[in-house]
Amino acid sequence: MKGTSAVELVGVDKDFGEVNALSGIELTIGGGEFVSLIGPSGCGKSTLLRVVADLEQPSAGTVTVGGKPPRQARVDQEYGIAFQQAGLLEWRTVAENVELPLHVHGMAKPQRQARAAELLELVGLADFAGSRPSQLSGGMQQRVAIARALAPSPRLLLMDEPFGALDEMTRERMQAELLRIAGETGAAVLFVTHSIPEAVVLSDRVVVMSPRPGRITEIVTGRRPAVGKAAELDPDDVEDVRESSAFFAAITAVREALRKGHEA
């Protein structure tokens, strides 16, 4: 997405009948940038992600994804999306689940099989290509879901609490894995979470939202590792960040921003 913002939102409002869910959202996400949305329950984080994904239409303002209207970006497979539940199809193998978006868009079988194999290698599940989803752990299922989201080689990943249902240790491993994958693919990421530490350790920037109507009240610089060549990223680098004074300072800054936003 060189030379073009991954996402640009200008004056975005979203109403559901009489309920004003989002108000005056102004946000630009650069190519390859990792941005998290955080705020109290019901503040519109997921709604904002769905507006970017063309799953909801804004009531006012403009949205572009890779310089295109969201609907065109969806048709052109500019983004991949992953939710809290992996949403895998049990009657398909792991590889067939990864192939699904490519199948839907008419890619020939040999090409989509090769792409699925490449992605399963990327997420460390090459040995499970022929398995069924029920044979995998929760963390492994989420890795398959991420691989599926990456199948069309999108320049943007939209992720709505993808690790929310995982235990803490698995969640931390998946955070390190996601940083590695995002770095290797060069995809920008818009990530919804309720976890302050997760937002800080993953993100270049943490976008803090107010209670409904959701507004951006502050943007805090995250403390994710400088990955450079993503292939060189080691999970220990993420552990080092979690133990750093800068990490705890950023957590404090986000927590204070949330408190001020709630009082505003």
C-alpha cells in the first residue's frame, strides 16, 4: 500500500435509528501500520471496524480503504478479516478452510492449494493441513483463521478481538505470532481489543475511544518491538517489551486516557 493510506476515515458518524454509535471519527492508518482500538464496552469499536469492512454503512463522513471506497476494496479483496470465533467449517479440512476465499473468487485448484500450503507454513500449521478444525486447539484454530484472512494477500487485516476467548499464555503466544505474520506480509492491521496490555504490546498506535457515542479521545504511542525484518522477530523480543518501563508507561497512559474519556 505504498504511497496510499491503508484506511482513512474523515468525519465518520454512524447512527442506528435514534442511537448515535459513532461521532466525528477522524483516523488515518498508514501502510504496514498496526493500530488498536480500545474503549469501554458499547463504545463503537466493532462498529467502526465493520464500517471499514463495508459490513455497515456510515451515516455521515467518508471512508477509504487503500484509496478505494470500502465496497470496492471488499470486491478487490484489499482486506482480510478475523473475529473472536475462528468460524472454521468442520466439514472442510484445515487447508480447505484456508482455500475458501480463493475458491469463492474462482482461483484454480492448484494455485489455491499452493497458496494454502504457503500460509499454513507461515502460521506453523503445515503438519495439520489435512486435519479437521475440531482436532485443533483454540489457538491453532485462530491461526487457521488468520491464514484464511491472509489468503488473498490483502494489504489490510481487520481483527475483532481475535484472541479474546483464549487463555492468557496462548493469547501471549498468539500476539507474538501475529506480530511476526504482520511483519512478514507487510499488512496493516486494525485490531479491536478490551485488553490494555494487548493493545500496547501489539500496536504502533493505540486509539482510545469514549463511551457512546464513540469518539476518538486520544491516541497513545504503543510499545511494540521494532521488528525490522519480521523473519528475525523472536517471541522473546515481545517478552522484553512486556518487561520494559516504556511498556508500563504506555499502559498507564492508555488507562488514564480511558478514565478521562469516561469522565468527559
